[in-house]
Amino acid sequence: GAVVSQHPSWVICKSGTSVKIECRSLDFQATTMFWYRQFPKQSLMLMATSNEGSKATYEQGVEKDKFLINHASLTLSTLTVTSAHPEDSSFYICSARVPGRDGYTFGSGTRLTVV
Amino acid sequence: GENVEQHPSTLSVQEGDSAVIKCTYSDSASNYFPWYKQELGKRPQLIIDIRSNVGEKKDQRIAVTLNKTAKHFSLHITETQPEDSAVYFCAPYNQAGTALIFGKGTTLSVSS
């Protein structure tokens, strides 16, 4: 149990286009989800906290107009990378805390390549 | 916010040896201390965690020790095997329940 499904697993897009990444909690309700970005050989950096029914909270240095987050239901959070550029190429991973447990569960990640 | 330091950044051991990775954190309110293992291109996997009311926890070859006074916790892997080779991250979070804050990671290489 406690699975977070993330799609797509990889995507290639052209510079200037937008890409949407979805994360769904399959067997639990997630009022909060977290979005991380991971560049090659680096750590996971928290980008934003997604809150169901309210605005996301962005970490310092993350452009909220570029990385649009929507958490319209208790099981779905989306991250849209707008006007993507090659420097946005990265591994994006979502996570959620499972109610009643200490641990966080992670999506399988999305490898974004902007060409 | 939480400041997390992890050492060493790389660790090479022979199969059968022990490996120890240390993580220091800054937020004295932190009360949950997990360790994650990440293989290349995959999601982080929780391997062991500890709460602040416990000093040590063990699960077969893996253990975590916590020193709340000094604000550090360590991952111990005994009898290492080649399949233990991966990147390990500590990721404490505080009582407010905000997101996990990851250390910079330790690349463990176990040679046979």
C-alpha cells in the first residue's frame, strides 16, 4: 500500500513548450505533496509544497510562475514546467506523507529533457 | 530552516567490511530521522528510520544511531555486499511536519 504514481516517467520537449507532470496517491489521501528536483549526481532539492485546495508554498529561488503547481484533489498534484529551457532538464520527483505513518513515499520520478 | 550536512561524500569499502555515514542537522525540533537509498535513475527508498525518543534502531545489517544532544545521526551497514552500492541520503524533518530535507548524499561503493 501507500503508492504514489507519477507520470510520465520520461519526457523530451522542445525549448519554449510546457510540460505537465502528474502525481497521484493511489490508496490514500494526500493533503500535502512535495516536489523535488534532482540534477545528475546531486541531492534532491525541495522545490515546493503542494497543498490541496490552496496555493503551493515555494522554496527560495524557485520561480512560482515557471513551475506551476496544482493540487485540486486529495489524490492528485500536478507540476507544470512552463516555457521549458535546457537548464530545466532534470529528474523531478514527488512525494507524500502517508497518514498515520512516519515515512514518506515517493513517486517513480520524471526525467525531463528539454532540447 | 533545516541545515543538513552529510559525510563522507564518497565511501569505498571491501565486501564484508562495515560502512558508517554521518548526518548532522541544525533544527533542534527535528524528531524524525530517516535514511534513504537511491539507485541510479530510481526513486529514493527508505531503508531505516528512527524517532527522537529512541537512541538506536537495528534491522538486520542496517542500524541507525541518534545523538540528539549533538544533533547528529548515523547509518551503519555491516557485512557490506556489492548490492549495497548506491547513494545514501539522510533526510530529517522537524516537528512541523514540513518536507524532508535531504543531505548531499554519500556514494557507497562495495567492491568484491
